[in-house]
Amino acid sequence: MARLHQQPICVASALLVPLLTLATPGWLTLSGVAPSWSILWLLPWSLVDGPVSGTIAAACLGLVLDGLGGSGLTQLPVLMLLGWWWGRLGRRGRPIERSLNLGLLAWIGTMLLGLSLWLQWRLLSGLDAPLFQHWAWRQCLLQVLITALLAPMLASWQLLIWRRRAPA
């Protein structure tokens, strides 16, 4: 069983997520929309370290990101669900190694995160608000696209490093 959570350098890599969320380089954005760094970090972590560690890491990451956001919207439930689901995928089946599979998983995760945030915004702003806000859907789709495009490169690189560091 993998033990990434017992290695300080791996746990410290989670500190990059809030840092990149606050200061994403302009050349890594798509029309000003940054990728979902939490998805790009959580996907390989959960695949390597399992569902319990993925859920706990997602909870910690979600709490930090929600504290930084301050908008009243939370990423916590979706991140925890994704951490658990991806952790089970990593434990049950054959190891996910293809880059396109990582891109698809990141696409699904980012879409679920975006839909969750949109639904929360809709409930908080009242149901009398227009159903399809152009800016909300544009941001969601751009974030899904940039995250899914970066996932094969970044998540596969993290998977390689973390699988070597985690004792089987």
C-alpha cells in the first residue's frame, strides 16, 4: 500500500496548489482563466495513495482553498468525492498510465467542480437569476479545457514521481 502521506516532500507539494491558485502565470491561462490546480494535484495523489488519503487530502485542500476564496462557495464536497473516487480507481483496477485517461479524468473532475460551483452560486443568488449566465459557463468550459489539456503532462509526471517514491 502506498504511503505518500508519510513523506514530507510529497505532502509539502500540496502547498503549491494555493500558491498557483493565487498567482497563476499568464502564459498558463486560457483567455484569463487558470486551470484547476486542485484537480491537477489531487488526481495523481488519489490514484497513488488510495481513497482514504485522497479524501483527507481533498478535505484539507478544499478547506484551504475555500478560506482563500471568501466568496461563500465551497469546493470541499466535490473535491472529497473526487479524491475518494479516484483513490478507488487507483486501488481496484489496473494502474492508470495512459495520458489520455488522465486528461479524461481531469476533464470529468473539473466539470463536476464547475457545475457544483455554478449550482451553489445559483442557490445563493436566488432562483430568479437567469439560468445560463454567459460568464459562468464560459469560465467553466475554459477551465475544463485548460485543465484537461495540462493533465496529461502534469499528472502523468506526478504519477511517475510519486509511484517511485511510494513503497508498494
